[in-house]
Amino acid sequence: MKSGAVWLSSAQAEEIDAFLGGLSEATLLALPWVFDFWALPHQLPPEGAWTTWVVMGGRGAGKTRAGAEWVRRQVEGAKPSDPGRARRVALVAETLDQGREVMVLGDSGILASSPPDRRPKWISTRNTLVWPNGAEARVFSAHDPEALRGPQFDAAWADELAKWPKAQATWDQLQFGLRLGENPQQIVTTTPRNVEVLKAILKNPSTVITHAPTEANRAYLASSFLREVQARFGGTLLGRQELLGELVEDVPDALWTVAMIAAARAAAPVEVTRVVVAVDPPVTATKVSDECGIVVVGADTRGDPSRWRAVVLADRSVKGASPDGWARAALAAVEEFGAERLVAEVNQGGDLVQGVIRQIDPLVPFRAVRAMRNKMLRAEPVAALYEQGRVAHLAHLDALEGQMMQMARTGWKGQASPDRLDALVWALTDLVVDQAGRMAQPGLRTL
């Protein structure tokens, strides 16, 4: 059955006028609050017997509204004062602030979704919503799973579970408390991430799933937002997760796992003492050619080399650029970050790579490197730095991180060449691996 929102988006003006003209005044006033009419298919609960409903979707896919409306469906009766199916609801978010600002007070939250005669009151001192019929919903934080020990519920809404800091402990405590009524149920609204608790929930026989990409909710999103995120993240692993709402799992025997990338993003800041820009030039320069990987890495190389830490500062890779184009992009990165030298792989271009760079800047400090081992073997010592927690990532490295997660110990699993990853490996090899002298690569020859 096509939803009202989908029908209205494609209906002719005269069809809409005829439809609205056939409604009574009371129905017209009530229509904005009839979510079953406006909802997209993935926002409506599946039929059948289930305990957990997971709404898994991309950013902006309407997950929050689905959660808010489901809570309404549980607590509201036929009339404002009539009891509903549920009277004690747990609202669990990453933090109390996010629960309040997104689930309760947000544009798609419970208060905004409720009609005036059924709108609950927010009691901030208790972090609790109270409906006219006496039903209550209390906000909990995933930072404090012990707060769920003791209270009991007949319904629950878990928002963005995949990024909860103490996800397993919080989820377990929530399950112990979900024990009121004949059939206590819960909804999980989340953008998927490769975390064990979510994967276990999805495999549970009592779980049902609805799914939608960001694009499904385009009628309620700025067109400029869709253009920007699709241009930037389309075709990347992060795009599959954040836009398509897919659960992106590690490739078998991955050198860099999703957890390792997340740890690098969350790593403590690095006080940089040295910076290099590394380049992995493409074989050709056409619109369909490989990218030219250009990655900027800094490191704190003071003291014991075994304690040196690095930070990936930027990804300045370009696609389809001429040799002059990618060389200028790399030199611009050297100037922007005050890099001490430019490191470039010369397997494909030999002396021509250095020649192109020297034509533009004859004085730039330059180091040419030639790969004598395959990509996986070159990448292993660099991946070890990540395993040791010695590399941090700044923001906006999504395309690079996508390539990293496709490198396995059995080789590259991606489709195109991992140019960004190659540049990263050269940069960290130059800054930390070679310089420390603790993880030398016999197959690497410096020219």
C-alpha cells in the first residue's frame, strides 16, 4: 500500500484538491497527526509477533520520527485520557542531553509529533515525559547502564544504539527491565555500524527489520544537502553506512578493521613536530584513470621511538589530474602544512615524477621511494602502528578510511587502485617506520 506522503508527492494538483475536498473539517484538522497516512513504509512497524523492531537507515532517513511515533502508538489510547498499550517506557540515548534534545524536544521528537490534546509534559528534573493518561517515558544514558538496574518497562526506544559507549552493558540492563505487560516490545533506531551488540540483535529470531537510505526521505531534506553528501560519500564504504544505511562489516582478515578506524578517529591529539606529504602518482591522467593519492601526515618524533605517535592531517588526493595538476596539488599541501619534504613513489614514472615536481618547485625537499614488495607487505608495519594506538585521524578522511578497510592480509579487496592508502603507507613509513628503525622493511629501497 502506497503511503499518503508517497502518493501526494506524485499526485496531480486536481487529485490532491479532490482528496482534501472530500474530507470533513474534523478529519482535516486531525490529518497532520495521522502518521499512518504520512509515514514511509520503513517507518511503520511490521506485522506479526516480534520483540525488537530495528529501523536501520541512513542519515536523515526518518528514523527518529519513526521512533517517536511508535512510542505514541504504545502509550496513547482512543481518547487522550484513555490508557494505551504501554504505561512505562524507557528512552535510551547515547547521553541524557541527546535523549532530551533529539528524542523528546527535537524537530522529529515526541513532543513535536504529538497533537495538542495528547502532548505529554516534559519534567526536566526527572528526565521524564508524562502523558494526560498517566503514561510515563524516562530518558536514560548509555554512559550509565546501571541507571537501568531496578526500573521496569513495557516498552522501550533505543536511539543510535550503534554508537553507544557502553552498548552491550546498556542493552543487557534494558532487557532485564523490559518485563511489564503481556508482550513488552522495543524499537531500535540507528545508523548501522559494525558493532557486536547490533549484529547480535539483528540475528535474533525475535527481531524484525525495516531499512531505508537517506534518499527515501528526500521530500523532507534540503536538496543541497543530498547533492553534497552524495557527491562526497557516494560509492564509499562510509557512504554505504551513513547514506544507504547498510551494515558495513570487516573484510575477512582485514589489516584495518572498523574498530581500528574508530579508535584512530577518537585518539588523543598529537603534538606534531614533523610533517610530510606523500604522493602515489597515477599511471595515466584521464577522467577514468586512478586517483593520485596525496596524504599529509604529522608525527611527534621526540623521545623513545617506540612511543612516537602520528596523526593523519589531510587527504588531498585528486582524480583525473594531469602530472602538472597533481604535482601542484601536492606542493600546495607541502606549503599549507609546512611539510619538511615531499615523498613520492616512482615505480610508474621513474625520473619523470621527480622531474615534474622539480619543474614547478626546484627547491622542495624530495624523497623518491620505490616499492620492492607488494602492497599488503608494505602496509603491515603501518597497520601495526594502528593496532598499537599510535595513529590518530582528523576529520574528513572518509575516502581514505574506506580504502584502508578494504586491505586484507590476503591482498587488496577493492575495485580501483588504493592510491590514497598507498600514499598513507609511504607517509607513515617515512615518518615513523623507517625513522624509528624498529620496524625496517627490507623490501623498501629509497632512491
